[in-house]
Amino acid sequence: MGSNRLEAFSDGVLAIIITIMVLEMKVPHEPSLEALSALALVFLSYVLSFIYVGIYWNNHHHLLHACKTVNGRILWANLHLLFWLSLFPFVTGWMGENHFAPLPTALYALILLAAALAYWLLQQAIIATQGEASALRSAIGRDWKGKASPLLYLVAVAAAFYAVWLAQIIFALVALIWLVPDRRIERSMPQDA
Amino acid sequence: MGSNRLEAFSDGVLAIIITIMVLEMKVPHEPSLEALSALALVFLSYVLSFIYVGIYWNNHHHLLHACKTVNGRILWANLHLLFWLSLFPFVTGWMGENHFAPLPTALYALILLAAALAYWLLQQAIIATQGEASALRSAIGRDWKGKASPLLYLVAVAAAFYAVWLAQIIFALVALIWLVPDRRIERSMPQDA
Amino acid sequence: MGSNRLEAFSDGVLAIIITIMVLEMKVPHEPSLEALSALALVFLSYVLSFIYVGIYWNNHHHLLHACKTVNGRILWANLHLLFWLSLFPFVTGWMGENHFAPLPTALYALILLAAALAYWLLQQAIIATQGEASALRSAIGRDWKGKASPLLYLVAVAAAFYAVWLAQIIFALVALIWLVPDRRIERSMPQDA
Amino acid sequence: MGSNRLEAFSDGVLAIIITIMVLEMKVPHEPSLEALSALALVFLSYVLSFIYVGIYWNNHHHLLHACKTVNGRILWANLHLLFWLSLFPFVTGWMGENHFAPLPTALYALILLAAALAYWLLQQAIIATQGEASALRSAIGRDWKGKASPLLYLVAVAAAFYAVWLAQIIFALVALIWLVPDRRIERSMPQDA
């Protein structure tokens, strides 16, 4: 089994996740500015999650591109990642509708953490297939982004209960860190897109 | 007609099914732990169905991979399978929201049964096209998984009314059985993914 | 512009239409047989529409397969067809929820009629591109199915107000007529899927 | 990274946007003509947005077709465009449900404006990659459509508060201007679809 179908299926799921998130932003029944501004925080959380899914889509592509053959472990590691990402619309809606209250914010951070760990597991599964001389392993190098993100999410989980604004800063910060496409992989991989 | 477009269309439908199921988990309006824990069983049923659709996606891929040409019978057998799978979001939501009550649990088992039979019909349709020396037929061998699952679902339908926990154990058990990718087909098929 | 991307986009839209239709079947809050049986007609209308979208997907594939190059007219004729098909979830839900009442049934027939005409326009657009010696034109021959369906839908529109059962019989009948894949095109087209 | 996966992902997102917009047209609970006609303006706004998304899909295809390699800037410019397009279902529903009231109409124009600017940014990003002798730059020529549209949307934003009908005429007018496929690119690009 090649990685093409895995990629196509993941693309489909990610495209749906990124699009149905907008459905949590319920159309108000009033044509007033008040009705619209009541949605401001729902909108903000939507923007945040849109960027996160965009980052995952981008990095996921680079990851699968480095993966020539797919076995059962990779396949389920990938579905495991998609599972946590599929919860984004739910936690995004909950956090936005409740104006970034502590509990929803902590859950949002927790789902980000779970997705980051799932991504790491998928990466390990692909490296394991490639063996000692794994091109992906040397490409990601020390992987400081991949190691720092879960730690930052963990801080955000705790921060949500004491200083919600800190959790929010962390969300924005990690997004910024990853917004730069993963040039490490791009650079060291052979060009055969 | 090659099997590529059938695969792409099925992938699209499966990606949508697996993703819209999460919409049944309605975002609560309260930022409290009570509001969240009220969704625990809806979440659990979502996890279960996510795994089932993942299994179907995986096995469906192996099945179509064994199928080089598509005729009307295969095409409609495939749509028939997708039809039953499209009911997963409904039965998942009904079972979860009603805390695994007998009737919704029985219906869930019934839809699993219908999907399993539809899968078997699709398998037969592909084998019929390949004739006596069907590579797929020898690949699936005695197909004990394919034969045991419908029987177990049938038991679950009945068990739902007398001992709901038994039905739930069966759901988990069958998922576990299938979680292992179908190595039989993988092993005996020529490698031309 | 080749027909591949047109096909992929149409597949995506059709896959979404066929899957979100099920969302009109709202999950009942009660775990009772009454709650479930209240949905019987919604379910029936879902089955009907699922078959219709399946038929359109199937015939649409054969149609585009006969089309090598895409121009603006074909592109918009295709979007025009997708537009009417995108209304299926709405009319399906309306007809089902209102127990096949006259007006929703008539609207359902009207949308079927519009989709049939849009399909015919798309067919004409493709034939026009191929010129006098159009392979598609000779393939569809006298196209009695394509000509009879709109007439039958028109009868159903009128029948809905006087004898709803007649409209329903027509829906089932036309579905049966088309359920047989379009062998005419399959037979006369070169095999290069 | 080739443009194929970018195209496939964008196609998926556009297919979902164009289809879930119809979900804003809530199925009425009454089988009466009053219930249906209450949706007339929601339907009209749906038709308008369907045409706009169709235009974007069409032009987007021509744009990406002119783009052979994808870098980080193009990738994020594309996601940025998809972001604004993903808000179409929301603004379409808000404008339709509130009978083209001033504020929702102005917001609709604003989102059209944002999408137009995002499209222009994507175009610039692709041209920048191609360098001085950019085939795309010479293909779009003076790009009067691309320059006139944002200005017209800007007029519509203001007009919405003083003369809603003028904003509506502008929406229809710009759609008409773009309905003609972008022949400039089609003509000057090498035929290798």
C-alpha cells in the first residue's frame, strides 16, 4: 500500500474538519451589530483553529512525503492523529462560545497536546519503517519544535485555571513557531513531488 | 471503468462520515465539568464508531485494491455498503445520547450487521468478476473474521435487550479482532500499490 | 483543462451531498420505538434520494469519461447540474418530515426535473464539443431514458396534488429504470478507464 | 512539493463550502407555501454564493495550473484565500435570513472584498515565484477584472447602508463579469492539463 491513498483520505478529513468548524459559528437571527459582536470570540477561536489545522495539513504533507510505504502501524498512527484533530470543531466551539473560560481553554490545550503526541507517534512510526539510516530522522534533526510544543501545551493546560491570558498567549506563540513550514524536511528530502 | 474513481468516491464518503459523526457531540452552552461529563457516553460511542469506520476504510482499501475492473454489480454493491455506513452518525448519536439504552444499542448492532453483510456482498461481487482462480478468494481463505462478525452482531442485537453490557463487550471485541489489518490479502496480493 | 479535476470536484460535491442528507434525520432524544418510527418516512425519503444521487454519480462518471476536454460551457453546465443536486438534502428532508405531503412531494419532483434537464444540458454541451461524429451521441442513441424521465417527473409534479401515491410510484419507477448502469455508453466507448 | 496536493485540498474545501451552504436553508416544519416562500431570500443568497464559489473554483484552477512549484508563501496565501471563502456559508445565511438587511449585506460585501484581496495576494505570490518572465503575469495582462472587483465590493459595502438594492446589483454585476471563464490565462498557457 502506497502513501497516496493515505494522503488523499487524510486530506479529505482535514478539509472537512477545517470547513465544518465554521458551522459552530451559528448564524444570528438579528441583523444587528450586537448579534454579530457576540460572536467575536467564537470567530477568534475559529481563526486560531483554522491556523492550527492549516499547520497540521502542511506538516502532515511533508511527513507523508517522506514515507514511501505504509504498514498497519503507520495507518493506525495516522487515524489516531486524525481522531484528535476531529475534536477541534468541538473544543473550538466550546472555548469560543464560553468566552475562553478556564475549563474549555484547558480542554482546548489538552486536545492540542493529544494531537501533538499523536503527530509525534506517527513520525516515530515512519522513522521505524525506514530503519537506522532514516532520511526523515536526519531531516527533523533535534526536532526542538516537536519537543517544545507538547511542553508548552502542558503549561497552557495548567495556566488555563490560573491565568487564562497566558494559555492564549501560548496558543498564539506555538502557532507562530510552526507557521514557518518545516524547511528541515523540505531541504534534506530528494525533490520528487 | 477502473477502480480508481470508485475508491476516490468511497474515500470521500468515508472521510465525511467519520468527520460529521463528531457533530452529534453538541457543544454545551455551559463551561462546566458537569456539562462536559454529560457528553461522556456520546464521546465513547463516537470513539467506537471512529474505530469502526477506520477499520472499514482500511479493509475497503485492501478489497478494492484486489479489484481491477468495476462493473455495475460491484458499483452498486459498493454504494450499498456506503449506505449502511452513512447511518453510523445517526445510530452513534442515538446510542450515545441515550446512554446505551437497549433499543438504540440494538439498532447500532443491527446497522453493524447490515454493513458487515454489505461488505460480504461486495467481496462476493469482486470474487465473481475474477472467476474460478480469484486471487481475492484464495487471499481471504476461510474468512473466519468475515463469518464470525455478523454472528457476533446478531448476538449483540439480542443481548441489547437483556444485558446491554454484553452487547458493548461484543462491539469492543469485534473492533479488536478487525483492528489488525487484513494481512491475508496484503500477503498474497502482488505488490503494485 | 482536462476532465480529471472536473470529475474530482464533482465527486467531492456528490460525496458530500449523499452524506449530509443523513443529517436531516435528526437523532431523537428518546430511546423509544415511537421516536424511531416517527422517522420512518424521513428514512424512506433518504433511501430514495441516496439511490438517485448514486444513479447521478454513476451516469455522471460515464458522461465525463466520454469527455476529453473541458471548456467554459461544459464547466458551467456541470456546476449547474451540481446546483440542483445540492438541493436534494433540502427537498428530501422537507418531503420526509412532512410525511410526503402534496407540496413537498411536488417540489421534490420539480427538483428531480430540474436536475434531469441540467444533466441533459451537460450532455448536449459535451456532444457539441465533439462535433458531428460525436462518440457520445452515437453511444446514447435515441436516449429514451433521458427523454422519458423529465416527462415522468412532470407528471409527478402534477400528480402530487391529486394522488400523492402516484408521484411516489413514479419516483420509484424512474429510479428503477436508471438503476441499470448506462450500458449504451459503456459498450460503445473505447476501454481506457 | 507539487501543486497537485494543494489543488486537491483546495478542491475538497471548496466542494464542502459550496455544499454546506445549503444547510443554512433550514427545512421548514410545515408543508405550506408560506413556509417555503419564507425561504425565498435565503435561497436567493444561496444561488448568489453558489455562483461566486463556482467562479472562485474555476479561476483558482486556472491559477494553480499556472503554478508548477509550491513554496511556503504560496501555500499560506492559498490557505488565507480558503479562510475567507470558508466564511461564505455564514455571511450567506446571515444575509438571506435577515432579508438583505443593511448590516449583513455590508458584511457579505466585506467578505467578498477580503476574498478578492486574498486571491490577488495568491496571484502575486505565484508571479513572484516565476520571476521576471512570469507566464502568469503576461497571461493576466492588465487584470482589469481583478482590479475592478475589489473597488466594486468596496462601493457595495458603503451602498449597503444607503441603498441596499445598489449593493445587490453590484453583487450580480461582478458575478456576471467573472462568469466568463478567464480566457486570458487559458489562451496564453501551454496546453498540458
